[in-house]
Amino acid sequence: MSELPGGTLTVLHTEVEGSTLLTVHLGDRYPEVLATHRVLLRAAFAAHEGREVDTQGDSFFVVFPRATQAVAAAVAMQRALAAEVWAEGGAVRVRIGMHSGEPIRTAEGYTGLDVIRGARISDAGHGGQVLLSKSTAALVEDALIDGLSLRDLGAHRLKNLPRPERIFQLVIPDLSADFPPLRSLDTRGRARPDLAPGRVLTTVLFVDITDSSALIVALGDRRWLALRGQYSALVRQELTRHGGEEMEMVGDQTLAVFDGAAAAIRCGCAIRDAVQGLGIAVRIGIHAGEVEYDDISGITVFTGVRITAIAQPGEVLVSHTVKDLVAGSGITFTDRGTHSLKGLPGEWRLFTPDVPEASAPTS
């Protein structure tokens, strides 16, 4: 590696949203999709004098001499990813975070709080979103062109940082500008001290549209996109109503988490019923266990994906763990027998819950 620049720099971090769901959905095709993503991002880095410092899995760490170059590269990345023709269900959405400061240069790259701050800002975002620290925003706010603008998202507490960070979103005119709330400590307060460090006990809910290919063919791209927008709004409405938190929405699949299993069941049934009015059938899987707090991953998430794959169109399917957690809630279940879940040992007993269509969330 040639000598890296020093002094005041803008650090930029990227990460693919929903890599777990993409890996499961695409299988052997995922490496090719990931490689295309890398080509597109590296072209944007090179065009704007970015220096790639590190890459791990589906993430990049890059530095730029000027904040305006980092912003231009972020815009180029998001536009290139949006314009790419991806495999069905394999669209790559990347969250980008940046911060301007004086990172400490080492023999291998950079270290220090400025590097961590940029990474934590990226972690708080969603696929397709570009986030800036207060220092970066101050450097570029008077130099934005081509309709670019900044949206002040307020101060947020981020993991391992000493004080709340003021975060700004870069609004790119031809791309989506509306995202769920940031994934900060202010909105992700489920950690429990009795669990292993970095892990939380939660209930995961997966929603998957069935036969989406047939719908696209029947409706055409424009009508399908409009319908999918209505579908996404309904799903998010029910998640909000039942206290769920959207973690990933990739292709036709949505991952959400809940503090309680009963709320997840009621939300799953409400989503199933709500989207029927759009002519869309979904299959929903629910499981509970410990997950990695930082990125909501691990065996619990994988199990939830596999349960969803077994569900029939219009069916909500839950694990025995979830059934046991809601004992006394008044929710009844139909035993769907034991099943083998791909990649998981043993047999799994699964159940369909019986929740009235008009059931409302309870405290």
C-alpha cells in the first residue's frame, strides 16, 4: 500500500443492508452480486480521489482528502447501485456514513475516534441512505450542487461514543429520501444485562411476498412498483402499530424485531390480513432467541428465515419457542407438526396462531 494521506480527512464507511437475507435468497449467486457491488463502489472511489483503506465482507472503509469529494462519491455510488440491473430479489442497497476529522495514521491504515465515529454513523443508517456527521455537514453545506441538500436528523446516541452525535442525511434528488428512524441507541433499547455482551433476547419476524415474479409479469414494472410501494407502507404501518422495528427490507423480504412474542404474532397476522386487500399473499415466520445486538444476526435470524420458507401463502408460522413464550396471552395455535429446517439440526415443531383479524395491539 502506498503512503496514505494524513491531516484532516473525511472517512467514509459503507455496508450492504440485509446481507443475511440476500445470502439466503441468492445462495450461490450471492458472490457474483457482491462482486458487482464492489466494482461499482470502487469506480466511484477512484473517480473522486478516494483511497480504499480496508474491505471486509460487504463493507468498505475509504478516506478522501476533501469532504466534497466524499459526498460526490457517495452520490455516485447510490446512483450506480440504483441503476444496476440486479438478479430478481438481489438488489443491493448500501448504507453510507462519513465523518471529517484527523484520524490517526498507522502502518496498516487509520485508527482513533474519528474512524469509529464514521463507522457508527454508517451503522445507524439504512440501505440507500447517506449520513454525515456535523463536521462533514459543515464543510459541504455551502458547496452542494445539482439539487443536493441536507436534512438534519437531530442528535443520536451511538454505541461506544462519548456523547450524542448530530447526524445529517444527504438528500439526492432522483433517489429515495424517506427512511425509517435511525438505528441508534435511542431507538434500539432492548439490551439486557443478563445476556452475553453484544447479544439481546428478541423475537424476529420475517415477511416474504409469495409469487412476486408472477405479479410482476402480470402487472408490468410500473404498476408493480406502485403496488409494492403500497405494500411497504402497509407493512411499516402495522410494525409501528404493534411496536415492531424494521431492520431490513430486501427485495420481497422484510425482517423486523419485537420485544415481545405476542406483539410479533399479532403484527404478523395483521400484516397478512392487510395486504390481502392489495391482492398480495405473504408467508410469515416468527422465532425468538438471542441475536447479535449490533446487526441483528445469528442462528435465531437464520432459523426465522427457514421457518418462513416452510410457511404456505397467507400463513403465519411460529416456532415452539414462540408458542411457549405467549402462554396465557389468549392466543391459540394449530399444531403443524415437525419439520426439518435446511441447515439446522433436528426436527422443529411449528404452529399457526389463531388471532382474530381485528385484533389490536395490547400493552
